[in-house]
Amino acid sequence: MNIYPSDDESIKRAALFIRSGDLVIVPTETVYGLAANALMQEAVEKIFIAKGRPAGHPLICHVGVREQLSSVVATWPKQAEALANAFWPGPLTIVLEKSAGLPSVVTGGLETAAVRMPGHALLRRLILESGVPLAAPSANPFMSVSPTRVEHLAESVVQAARMVIDGGPCSFGIESTIVDLTESSPRLLRPGAVSAAEVEQVLQCDLMEGDRSKAPGGHPKHYAPSATLRFVDAAEGRPGLVFGSPTSPGQIEMPRTAKEYASRLYDALHTLDRLGYREIWVEVPPSTKEWDAVRDRLERARSDG
């Protein structure tokens, strides 16, 4: 595994690979991403091959400065400006009409594009050093658990990349929130690290449910470990994610706050997968709104697709 530290030399090396049309694995504040030049069709196609991702699934474009937005999206309405002012750099993705110059492979053939400015300083520096927006979905095989540490990376994905930059554990631990601004009213396409309530407060309106086919990571089965997930009120000695103190091997105590739970979720699922359990018993999280992103990931991790 070609692992490099998160320093200036690594950023310069990665930027050379990006400009050459190659893939690199980079840390973000959400999960590790498999990055390519978003404006180079051949480079983006390598992402789909490496992940085994169907061609109709759009990718998120990451920009380092506002000046790069015009190469990704054709419009920038007041609602987008308000959200960017409130949450960028950070884990909020905005869906708008695509720029004419953005390759259709990035958008899954749709006329909309998803864009965000990442909160991870190293990734923004890489984008600026490369001089182009980056398409960077999670660096995992399609539908499997996203990596939040270098140790989580699948060998098949690593082999497709020229290098891996190790930025340590990701701080948020789940993917960005996705808001669609192409309809008559804002739509939530994917709950994530920024809560729907926070978005609604900025936009001063309620978020409607949107068409998830327009969202990166919108497949009904996603973020799934090899083991089968089962929801229970109490794990009762079975391996899985519990809220109280573990009572048997294979149980992992999870935080009681939604954001802390989210930051540890994928790491816990990777740990249990590596231990070889066939089933992972998950004590049901609260049904309150602040837990929506966690429940979304768990629901799709246990889906049959």
C-alpha cells in the first residue's frame, strides 16, 4: 500500500497524479475519498471501475474556492449562497443545474451536479494545488462500509490508486448532507453530518423529501458490512452495537449522542466485520430527528437492496 503522510510533499505528488488523470485516496472530514480530476472523463471513469459502481450513480464534486464553482454548476441561487455561507467549508453538498463543461459521467447522465467545499484543510490544499475540482466518492467498493481510517481501505480500491494520503481518522465519520435546490422548494436527498434542522434554520423553510436517484450514495443498499445487520431492543449477549456496557465479546459500546455515534459507526462496523461475525445486532437508535443520519446509514446497511 503506497501510504504517504499528510504533508506538503504528499500534496504536490498527489496533485501531479490528479493532473495526469490518475486516482488518489485522500482524507476528508467525512470519510476517505477516491479522488480524480472531475473535469477529465477518462479519470472519472476509473473511479467507477475501481469501486464497481454503476454508471448511473452521480458523484460529488469538491471545490477548494468559490471561483471553481462555475466549472461544476451553471447556477448559484441565493439559497445556495446562504447554505455555503453557513456550512462551507464543511459536510454539506448542494445539488444544482450542471455546468455545460462538466462531463456527464460525473453526474450519472443527469442534468444536475452535486458540489461541496470540504472542511478538511489538506483536501482543499490538494484541490488548489491540482487546479481542478475533484470527484471523490468514498474509497470503498460499491455498497460496502465507507472507510474512516486508512486501515479500513479495501485492497482492490487501493490497487487502483497511485497513492494514499493518511490523514488519520475522519472527524465526522459519515457522509455529507445533500440538499437539492433544483426544485420549486429545497429537498433533502440524504441526511448527513449537517442536520436537516440546521439547514431549515438557514433557509427559513421546511425541507421536503427529494428523489434519491439524484443523490450520490442514493442506492437503497449502501454502507453495508459483510455481516447481516439486525435491529433489536437489546443485544442480550450477541455481537453488535450496544448503548450500555458490553456484556459479551463482540459487543461495542456506542455513544449516546447522535454526532458521536456517527463518528464511530463505520469504524465499529469495520471492526466487527474483521472479527468475522455473520450477524451484527444493533440496538435501535432513538427515532428523534438528530438521529436521522445514523438511522439512514443503518437502515441501508441492513437493506437487501
